[in-house]
Amino acid sequence: MTARELLESYGALREEAGLRLYELRALRARRGSGQPPSSRERDLLARCRTLQRKMKSRQKQLTCLLAQLDSQSERLVLESRYLQGMSYEDISLALNFSPRHIYRLHLRGVTALNAILGAQADE
């Protein structure tokens, strides 16, 4: 798995968890008080819990991987983009860098992570 795929997989997990949670809340709102949860509700709740566990595990993995980057700027850009889900424009404003520089830092960070992952695979 490449660094970009690894980073983007966290966002995909977070997005799916958000959708399932939204659906679960909608089902609970439609259900009358005092009625037992439907099987769909129970399935969604189990799926949400599974996704939360996967997200926590992936976040820990990414945090450890990002900590190995030499450049703090690259690390901040990647953390902001993938772990916090910020847009490039928001990162640019938060770090007071031009959007173009943010894209450069992003590319350098992903390239460095690929090198780290390649070195780990060789061990």
C-alpha cells in the first residue's frame, strides 16, 4: 500500500462512519420512544463500532508514521489534510503559507512517507 492510499483510507473510514452514524440517528429519530431498536439499527450500531475501532487503529498507525518525517511542515500539512480532514485552502490559511507551497509540502511529505514505507518493507 502506498503512503497516499494509507492516508486516504483513513478519510474513507471517517466518511463511512459519518454516513452510518447519520443513518443511525435518522432511524432512532423515526422510532417511537419505548419501541425496541430494529435489526437495521443494531446492524448499523455494530458497523459504527467496527469503523471506530478501525479508525482508531489507522489513526495510531498514521500518527506513528508521520512522526518519522523529518520536516515538521510536511507533517503538519499531512496531519491537517488527512487526520483532520482540512482542505488545502484551510491549511494554507492556518499555516500562513501559499496554497502552492502547501501542495509542494504535501507532495514532498507523501514522497518521504513512501520512502519510509519502502524501508520498513525491506526490513
